[in-house]
Amino acid sequence: MTIGIALPTLSAGDAIGNDVFGMTRHLRTRGYDVELFAWNCTVDEPVRLLDELPKVLNRPDDVLIYHHSISCEPGVRAIERLNCKKAVKYHNVTPPEFFADNPELVKRCTDGLKEVGRLAKSNVTIWADSEFNARHVQDLVPGRKVAELPPFHQADQLMQTAPDARSAAGLDDWSTTLLVVGRVAPNKNIPLAIKAFANYRNRFDPRARLVIVGDRPIPEHAKEVDALANQLGVASQTFITGKVSTAQLKALYLCADVLLVTSFHEGFCVPLVEAMGLRVPVVAVPVAAVPFTAGDAARFAEATPTSVADEIQAVIANAEDRENQLNRGRARYESHFTTDAIDRRFGMLFDELIAG
């Protein structure tokens, strides 16, 4: 038996890459032969081209696990046509309207959404990161069976890593630090975080700061974010780090008083899990998969600067409520999202796949 795990691009440190490597580790630990397939690879790992899937997985007892998050015709076609056991891991496709200035990305997201319909209609196993993703599949094909399977992630590694104290230099002065973890991209809705931050400084704490951990993949949008911070008078208290190491990210979490999640769209939202594990309070706007991942571990706010600022203040001002929230988050992390918990869930679902 050969197990193939396929996706368009395999990158270290991103959410889908972490999930692929978690599955690979689990299966190889159990003695299975695992091959990885991708168009592009930015990691030091042997990876075959997607076009090789039919040549490698050609026996009925072989297994294909295809990760879907954007258009990938070879992966979808392999799911539809290969004569082996097959499963789709559905991470959600970002709606194309968030990338209106990038025609190529709009097309890939549009085509990726159409391919979800093809995958939903195929007679294969589907695993979804969250109940939100599962509902999307079931909206296309009512009654379609979809199993929930949280993605493997780096939170356990994050907790075991020593923080890089240099990354937090200047953040240990007792000022309130608000943290956002995510790319400066339209779907992450960083402007709402900046507006809420400005509102919070004006009404509650003029010494607060905002740290945004993520790269700037769309220069035009990043310039708009910079302009907004300048317009609201908070540019000198807003810090965008770019990509960081695990040790640097650990240090920034440990300095944070609140994690803000203001995204328009999330298929799972790994930073929520990281915050639960590291006992950082969360204030979030409950859209897409966010309420399904966060459960009772977050304080939820309406998508307005005033509402988000009010919830930040509620976290900062009430120590007892904050401690209860942190305890709920840690308990949710332990029961749902540790590597051991995801290992057990994935192992059970994989055994069902090969038995069926």
C-alpha cells in the first residue's frame, strides 16, 4: 500500500503545510509508505509532481488524501478517476471577491469553489477542518456525509519552544499589547483591528499598542492599512512584524494581553488554538469558522470598532472573568486540539477509510 498526500503547493509554516506534515508523521510512524505530491514545494522534502499521481497510486489498496483550498484540477481529477481509496481534506476556499485586484487569484478561487461541488458529488470520503467547512459541502449536496477533522498545527511545538526574548524587547513595559496573527490580506480584515485599536486607545488606554504578526503579500492592500493607521493617529503604536520564527511568535504571544481575530473569512483559524494553548485571552468577531473553533474560549464582538474595543476592555478590566476564559480555552485545547487529540481522530478516520 502506498499513501499519496496531494496539494497544489507545499510550504513550511503555513496552516495546510502543517496539516500535511502532521498526517505524514502520523502515517510514517505507523509504518506506512507515504509519498507527497505538489506543483510547488518550498521545503526540504522529496515531493513528486501532481501529474505522477496516476502512475504511483494504481492499486485498489493505495490511498490518496487530497487537500483542497484553491483550484487544483490534477488533484480533483485524481479524486474523480483513480482506482484506489480516496479522501479529501477540505480547508475551505477563500471567496474570490477578497482578491479583486488580482485576476489570477480570483480565477483560482472561483475555480476552486466550483471544484468543491465536484468533490461533494464524488463518492469519496470528505474530512473538513471545521463544522463551518462541513456545512459548505453539505449546502452543495444536502445530506452529504462529512467528518470533522481539525488540522495538525504547530501549537504543541510553540509551547515547547523557548521564546526569543529579543523579539519582545520593548513590549515588557506594562503597556497593554493587542496581538493580531495573520497576513495583511483583505480577508483578514486588519482594518477593523486597527479601527478597534484606535477606539480602545481613545476611550480606555492611550498607552496601548497593536502588534500584527504576518507578512504583506499584497502591497496595495498593505499600503491601505498603513494609510489607515496614519489617518487614525496610531501608526507609531502599530507594529507589523512580517514573518517570524516559532521562537519569535512564542515571545509575542507571551507579551500579549489579548489576541484579536477580526477576519472576514476563516476556514479554521489556527491562531485561536495557539492562544488557547498558551493561555492568551481572545476577542473575536464570530464569522465563518471562528465560533466553531473558538467555542466558549473567546469573547465575541460585533464587527464594529466600538464593540471590539468594549470586549477588549472587558477582558482587561475583569481578572476573574479573564481567568475563567483562559481556563475554558485551555480545557478546549486539551480536549480538541492537542497533537495527541488530533492523532487519535485522524487515526480513527484513516482506519475507517482503509477498512471501507
